[in-house]
Amino acid sequence: MSVVRSSPTEPGRGVATTLLRVAFAAIFGTTGFLLGREAYLHLFSLHVASEFWQLTLLIAAPVAGALLGVLIVPLVQSFFVAELHQVERAIDRLAPGELVGGAIGLVTGLVVAFLVKSVLFEFITFAGPTGGYIAIALYLVLSLFAAFLGARVGAKQRVALSGMAASASGSGGEPKVLDTSVIIDGRVLDIVRSGFLEGPLLLPRFVLRELHLIADSSDPLKRTRGRRGLELLRKLQDTIAIEIVERDPEEIAQVDAKLVRLAQERGAKLVTNDFNLNRVAQVEGVRVLNINELANAVKPVLLPGDELRVAVIREGRETHQGVGYLDDGTMIVVENGRRLIGETVEVAVTSALQTNAGRMIFARPKVRA
């Protein structure tokens, strides 16, 4: 089973393609017509003396140029669409800050090129039509160079948009980036349904790919965990809005580092239960919502002297200890409980220990066996 955000067909896509083709046909047809007329005036008319052929070429040359311009429209449109898709894919790989920085740099480059043209190229135009053509060519080259350089430099600056993202989210809450581990864990669905975790939720495309790889693994345990994660995503989509983020920092190899970078760029919190990722994100200044920490926070507080019933199911680390678990997964270490394995007994809490893995409760049987 897979979860892939469907991309509905845009209603106006066919109309836009038709309009683009008509525009290209008009542009290239008109250009071909004008070039054909110029070819007749400066080439054919000088070598043809017959009035019949002059009249024929006066009509045929522009028409032939217009037809040639229209005929190359499909080729030009295919090239244009292919390049447009390349640009779209390149933009998808850019962070919002890089995109804004690149746009600012591009506009700045064009303004600089225009100022240079206004100051320096006026001297070239004194050379007549030839100088004017040279000035236009140099201006186009300078504009392309300045725009490209400005976009590259601006994109590297990575304009900070965290404040803008927070204000834009408004009442919808701060965005949260989902980690692979928290999706496979499954408890995030119950937290969302209870209303303690609000959207919008961000699911990076590289996390979805990682889930697919786990679900297709040859290891039965990994395959089961991956499929459970994909099933949870389907249920999560029915409960809350999930945005699949195409941004993939290709210069970063590790998925954890990509998650931290994405959370920084989007001004988002990171939802995870990975202890190492939690610490790395905190060092990088990213706010973390750790599911394990939440679970530990809502566990009932047991104080020395409290009594409870627990089923002793296995031996402890020490030879005389027995181990049981509460319904929420809290480990209960029963002193002198080895002989009580397989029984449900009443115990009294003696102490509690909080660890990174969770909470451990130490107890002793009320009645020693």
C-alpha cells in the first residue's frame, strides 16, 4: 500500500497549451513574414528585373516566411515546455528563502545592467545603425550575465522567512515536520485526534520515499513497520491536512540533517521520537516535539508507598528480580520477584527512576513468597 498525494489535472491546462501555441504561431508567423519582406526588399528585388516575378516574390517571400515561422512552432514549443519543466524542478529544490533571495538578486542584476546601459551604451549609438545593433547585443549579454549572477548570489544568501512563515500561518498554528520514526510509531495519530497536535503537518517527499523503501524491504519486520507507517499516513490524511514538501536538500546526504534543514527553512517544529535527532535539532536551534517525552509527561506519578497490581512476566537484570509492565508500558522491577514469574501480585512502590528510555518503577511484594 502506498500513500501518494494525487495531482489533479488542472482544468485550464489544455486551454493554456492551446493559447501558448497560438501565441507562438502569431509571434513566429509575424517574424517570418517581416523577415520574408526584408529578404525581398534587400535581396530578391535587386536581382529580378521582371515585374511579374517582382510582384510574385513580393507576395511569396513574406508568405513563405510566415509559413516557415508557423511550421517551427511545435519544435519551439516542445523546447520551451521542456526547459520550463527543468526550471520548475529546479525551483522545487530551492528553499523559500533561497527562492526569495534569488528573485531579489535577479531583479538587482537587471537594474544594474540597465544603469550600465544607460551610462555607457549611449556612446556606442553615435556610430550609427551598426553601433545601435552592437549596443543592443551587448546589453542583452550584460543583462543575462547580471541576472544570472544576481540570482546565484541572492539564492546563497537564503533570506530568513521564519518570521514571515509564523505570521502567515496565523490561527492555523505553526507548521510541524513529521519524522519517519514518529510515523512508524503510530501514536501521533491518537495525539492528533485528541486535539493536542494541530496542523499544518509537513511530510517531506524524502521521508515518504524512505517509508516506501522500508515497506518494500526483504526483512519481514521492517516491511511490516513500513506498511504500518503508510497505513497510518492514510488515516492521518483523513484526520488533518498534510502538505507533501518537494524540497530535498540534495547537498545533504543524511535524512536527519535534511529534516533539521527543512524545519529551519520553514520555521517549523520537528515531530519525532528519535533521541539522537532530538538532540541534534536542539543544538541547531530547531524546536522539537518528542512523542516519548510527551508520553512520559502524562504517565501517572507513582510515589514510594503507593500500591498496585502487576503481572510478573520475566526475570530482571539481577537474579532475584522479576519484571512486569503497566498498561502504558512503564517497567516495574519487583524485588525478590523471580519466583513470582507468571503471577499477578500486589506490590508497593519503593522508588522511581527517570531515564531517556522512559520511567522505571522499583517495588517489592506486599507479601513475600
